[in-house]
Amino acid sequence: MCERSPLPTPVLVIVASGHGAVVGWPLVIPGDQPLVGFPLHKARKTLQVVREARVFSINLVRDAEKAYEIFGKPGERKLERWGKVAECKVLPCQRLSDASRVVECIYSHEVEVGDHVVVFCRAVASYGCGEYAVWDPCSK
């Protein structure tokens, strides 16, 4: 197995209440209002922020290196450092204005899995169809 995961993943940036974090390995359950799930480590600040905010955006970005540098480690003023932030189109949340794709979500529920929590949300709106970064744990 490559780096603890056998599969590549799109690079996602979760934005909630002025906070952002990079995550991977989403789960999508199609439907009239799709259900989207993504794993967060139990110790991450993002988990608490998403629980409190209840609305947030999932952003697929082109620049994985910049996303990891800004959102992949603890820190403050992450959105300010990214530099391109806008209001969501439907929900009262923020998004990365240069994201290739955006999904606006309402928190639904969560499931504990080992040292992670899979957060599920209802996708209320999604837009953008540009290319986005994929991280492959097997690439060298």
C-alpha cells in the first residue's frame, strides 16, 4: 500500500467560518441533493469549526502545493494568505473564488472511524467545471 492509502484523491479545501483546511478522499452519494462525506482527524480544529458553522464550502483547487502550504498545517489567517475569497452563491458561507469547482454544503451528520470522523453534508449547490489537482500517494 502506498503511503497509508491505495487510491489517489482530489485536493479539497474545506472553508468554514473564516477557517480552511485541506482534506482528501471524499465520498459522494448521488441523489436530488447529494450527500458528500470527507474524513477529518478527531484532533483537527476544522472538525469543531464545521460542527459549529453548519454551513461551509468544499473547494477543488488547481494548485495543490499552495493548498498544502496554507491549509495543510495549523495556522491563522489562512483565507487571507490564500488571497482570493468570495461569498458563496447560495448559502451564507465563504468559498475560494479561484476554485475550479465549489460545493456549498449543510452539515448533516458524522460517523467515527478510528482516529477520524467522516463528516457528511448535503450538497445544496455546486458550480465550476475546471481542472483540479489530484494527489497520488504512490507518485514520487
